[in-house]
Amino acid sequence: MSTESVPAGDDPRRLLSEARGLARRVRVDQRVTWFALLVLAVATFAAIPFDWYLFDSAESWRRGVLFYWPPALLLAYAAIAACYVRVARARGLGARVRPYAITGVGLTVLFTAAWIAARLYFPAHPQRLPEWALVIDRLIAPWGTIGVALLVLARLERNVGLLVFTLAYLTVVLVPIDFGWHLQGQGGTLFLPQQCINGIVLLLGAAGFGLAERRRR
């Protein structure tokens, strides 16, 4: 019975470790997280004039949510998916962005249907919503669905940094923070502090992930 030694290069544990390391490098090279956050930040800031001018002060209805956000988010997810595919092909890799884009589109359809249903229901059944209902309302609003879709992207990329960022973003969205900045005047002004903060958080995230990617190279 022979007891030949196994060369280091054929060590199963070392090969497995190298394979895992290669898989991790591939996942990292597939990431264009900064671009996704930048596109979403731009969409958030671009919504402000639409929300301002399309606000129905008589019924306190943000028509911009229905007339701006659905096409804006669909275009945003298409742009993000196209960027991921282009970068992946340039690096000779496969893109894993499709589930994220599909989730984003599905959530866009969901929030649009929910807001249309609310628009039809509440004028005929006026009532003050409890706090838990307002939290759900924020979650299925465009800025909330952005965070839910980012959770899917974090899972696809196995990106702990994006997961932590998204949880922080959702906290800001679901527990509104305005630092005491309350504007008075035309009906649509009260949404401005929170929407600006949402956009700033996304923009800071894009800058942070972009800087991290640059350093990695």
C-alpha cells in the first residue's frame, strides 16, 4: 500500500479555496453599484419639480407619483441593467442583474396599482391612517420600493456593504427625518425635505461605492 504525498497544487482544500476566491473576485468585478445608486438618486431629484407642479392641493394628492415615477423607474432599471450587461461583457463575465431589474419592474407595477387603488378608495372613505399603515404606505411608495429592490441586488451580488447601506436607506425612508425643515406655502412643499434627504442618501451611497471601486482597481 503506497503513501504517496499529494502535491500542494492538487490539495482539494487549496483548490476549493482558490475556486471560492475566484468566484468572489468575479462577483466583485460584476458590481456597478455606484451607477445603480447614481441613477436612482437622479430619478429621485428629478421627481421634485413633477411633484411640486402636479400636486393637487385641493385633495392633497401627489399626482407626480403616478405620472412621473412609473416611467422614470422603468427607465432607471433599464439603464442599470444595460450598464451591468455592458460592463460584464467588457470584462468577459456574465451579468446577474436580470432578477434585480425584474424585481424593480414588478415593484413599480405594484406601487402604481396600490396608489391608484388608494386614489379611488380614500376620497369616498376619508379616514386618518394609523402609524403602522403610514409605514406600509412609505414602503410601497416609489422611494420605498427602490430600497426593497436594492435588497435583491445586494443578495445577488452578495454585497454586505450594499446590504448595510440599503437597510440604512430604508430606515430613513420609513422613519422620515427632516431635521426640523418644514416649508410652508404651496401644498406640495411639505414633501421636499424628505425627498431631498432620500436623494442625498442615494447620492452619497453612489459616491462611496464609486470611490471604493476606484481604490480596488
